[in-house]
Amino acid sequence: SQRLSESMKGLLRWVLLLGLALIFLQLYFVLRIACMAVVDPQSTAFQRSEAWRLATEKGELRWRQQWVDYSQISNNLKRAVIASEDDGFTNHDGVDWDALEKAWQKNAKAEQRAARKPETRITQGKVQPKAPKIVGGSTITQQLARNLFLSGERTLVRKGQELVLTMLLEHLLSKDRILEIYLNSVEWGEGVFGAEA
């Protein structure tokens, strides 16, 4: 009975520590995003991981980026990116729930088709199943949240954190600032980031 009680206390301590760690992580994100209202981010998690990938795969560190203020970015580029990536950008609160639902349904159908009739491809002389094409329903703000702080893995935990970060970005930054950071950090070519490129 006493051993069980000590085990429960130990478990409760670990749960509380984990909870505190998650709270401090969210506070870290709040502070980082609040700073972005006035300080341009020097790099994103995606940029750093892409630079590392290029360095390890190709033996070269290619990273080209030069910050451009919002007023100096072509209005045509702003309109083109909004039209192609997120046509409701100015109207939603960071998440386009309809687009997410459509993407979810489209991906479920693609997986069902792949399960019924698996396509194959030949890689290094071996026949391998071809994965169904995944369609995203992410907004510009969601893409920015993911690129700034998160990995590219597709898990529910990562998606949940992305939604929290999206809401923080939308509440702490203006739409113009979100678009400015996005346009200055998005990859335009291998190892080439930002609107100046």
C-alpha cells in the first residue's frame, strides 16, 4: 500500500513536470512571437533543417537570404502568393477550417485508392509502393508557424502545436507582418529564401 502510494506520487511528479515543461514551452513561443512584432527573425526551423540537409547531402552550405521590408516587397508578389497559397488570408483567423476538411477528405480518398490499387515505382532496381499524394489545407499563417518553429513531420501532436502557434501569430502580429515574415522566410529554390531572392 505504501509502495503503491510512493509510485503514485512519483508518477504525479512526472506528470506535473511534463505539464510545467509544456507551459514553459508555450510561454517561450509567446515571447518569441511577441518579439517578432518588432524584430525580424534571422532564420526559421525549416531554413536551418534545409541548410543542414544540403550540407550533409551535397557537402555544401548554401543559404541565401536578405530581409526586405513589407513596403519594399512587390504588391504583385504579395497578391500572387495570397492567390496561390491562401486566397482567404485577409479574412480568416489563421485557420481555414473548410480547406482543412476538404484536404482531409481528399487525402482519405487518395489513401483508399492506394489501398485498393497500389501504384508502384522502381527505385534503385526495386519495385516499391508509391505513396498517395498528400494535399495540404494549411493557410499562410499555419505554414509560417510550422516553418518558424516546427519540424515537417506529420503527426497530430505537431499539428496541434501548429494550431496553437497559428493562433498566437494571428493575435500578436498584424496580417501585414505575418505576410512580411512569410515572404522573407519561404523557400524559393534550393537553399534560397525570401522575397529578395
